[in-house]
Amino acid sequence: MEHFYPLLFEPNLHETVWGGDRLTTWKALPVHASPVGESWEVSAVPSSIGIVANGPYKGTDLVSLINRSPEAILGGQVLRQYKGKMPLLVKLIDAQRDLSIQVHPNEEMAQRVHGKFGKSEMWYIISAAPGAYLYVGFNRKIDETECKQRIADGTITDVLARHEVHPGDVFYIPAGRVHAIGAGILLAEVQQSSDLTYRIYDYNRPGMDGKPRELHTDLAAEALDYHVESDYRTHYSPTDEGVVSMLSTPYFTIDLVETSVPFHRNLAQHDSFVVAMCLAGDCKIRVRTTGDEVLLHEGFSCMIPAVVADYDLIPVTGHTKVLDAYIANKP
């Protein structure tokens, strides 16, 4: 009988034209010659699959491990719903410069055009420079003709909803919603397991290779949802001690746990894996049924297999903050 435990992963860093050095500094990793924009904390995306860093499965890639024991890792309901595929990709993002204006396709379009998952996502702001902002949604009703004209003349940001951000702010970006992260923001991102991005506008800047980055104007035009919301933020009531359910979507549920004492987390009833992102204060995760324990450092994440998703979160440095992502199946 195979033995399962919380899985840590080797660093999976991505260099970007808009990144910086905060992720390598935070994680105490060697500095890259080029700026690092993303850390793919838990990934089964074929282009960048995570490698287990601890325990008996050290050196095994996540997809191979899931294929070996899909129900134990993913959970029975997740296994059936997603046909044995890991449905989430979890990242940390360091925007030292503005990201491109972009949009992601929904399930139908992504499957039809690319044979992949759609891409809805959420952002949790970890830190932000004074005055830092991002774009989510349109600030007034426009149509495809106006959108294309504004892309062409460089005024597309005039019709985007601009949001100044602070630590703890949360945004849900369903597929089809225009968005962009602004300079000076460090955030956690939970998204569907997809690498599909349609770049709408990129300030006419060169990419890492010195050439202009590709735009996806026609695909973006098909993917865009022009509906205007009165409020694009996700509102929740934070707490210094305990758990807050911040967001529940068709694709993932997000909880925030803050505690200075051992805290019991039993998510086994959801029949789902859990991705735990430690955003402040080192902690230990101790499985109740087996006693297995891992040390989760601030700035790192782990994947807790569904079969052991009953555990204690134990602060090591006085107080810890952990963002949990999972699939909230009904018991």
C-alpha cells in the first residue's frame, strides 16, 4: 500500500520581461541573471511540470505521481470530474513592471481552439508599493469595434477599471474578463490548470528576445466579455485567528487561515487535494492519520493529497498565514 504525505516541490521559476528579484530573495534562492516574474508553485501544465522535492517520491514529476495513484492524490470526485488531470495551477507573481493587457478563454473556447482547460483565476495581493494598481474589467460599456480601435491607437487603458491595491485585496477574474497586473505588486494566483493567455496590448515593448511580443487580437476579440460590473473586488471579513472562506467559484475554493496556535484543518469531506501557500510565518503541516510532518517555509507551497487532507497547521515562528486552494465538492 502506497504512503502519501504533503508534497513539496522543487523551485519552478519563470523569467519574464516584467519580473524582478523579489521571488528569489523571498525564497532565498540564487539570483537569476534575467528578471523572474513567476514561481509556479504547484503545476501539472505540460510545459512546466512540478517535481516533488521531499519524501519517498522526491524527484517524481507531479503528472507521473497523479497517474500512479490518481484517486489518492486528486480525490475521487476530482478524478472523475477532471478525467484524472490536475485542475489547478498555483503561482506567485512579482510584477516589477506592468504586465500586458490580456484576457483568457472560457472552457468552450479553450477546448474548441486548443484542446485545453479554460482559464479563470484569482489574485490575492501579498504586498503592493504605495499607489500600485491593477486593471480588472471595463469601466464603461464598449463594443468590439471600439476595443480594436483603442488597441490600435494605444488608448485601451482609458476604458479599463483601475483599482489601487493593498495587502489582502482579492480579485476574481473569470475567463473573458480583461485584466492586467501593475508594477510594484507581489501576489498569489490560483487558476485553472492552463497556460492560455491572449495578449491584447503590451505598450509596444520588446520581449526577452528583444523582439516585439506577439499580440492575439482576433482570439482576444472572441474571448472578451464586455459586461460591466459595478464592483470587481471580492469582499471578505479578515480575521487574525481562524479561517475565512474568501472565494468559492465553479473551479476552485479559496480559504485564508491565520493562526498563532495549532489549528486543525479537516478538508477530507471535499474529496479533493489541497494546495497550501504559506504567505507569512513558517509552519508545519502534520497529517492526523499518519503523523507525517513537513516544514512549510514562508514563500513556499505544498500539495496535500486528498487521502491525507485531515491535518494540523502548526505555526513555527509565532504566527502563520496560509492560503488554501481546493475543489469544494459536496459531501
